[in-house]
Amino acid sequence: MSGLWRGCGRSTPWAIDDLERLDENTTAALIDDLEALRAHLGIDAWLVHGVS
């Protein structure tokens, strides 16, 4: 996992965010983070539900 919290979609970047790396904030990167967390916790399968 990246160790960073990310917003997504139309979220406003935080003042501490590295604006040079915002293009790395992709859906695929978010999914990779969730998959790494799932594997780390030893969960075989889960349903993730997000709301805004």
C-alpha cells in the first residue's frame, strides 16, 4: 500500500498533497490499495461500498 490517503473523482486536493503526483491518483491505484489491504487482513473476498 502506498501509505497515503487519496481522494478521488472531483475531490479537492489537500494543501499537503504533492500536486506533481496527482496524475497517479487513479481508480486503478485506489483498487490496488484496497486489494493490498484485503490481502494484508487475510480476507478471501469482500464487498466494498463507498458513498460520497
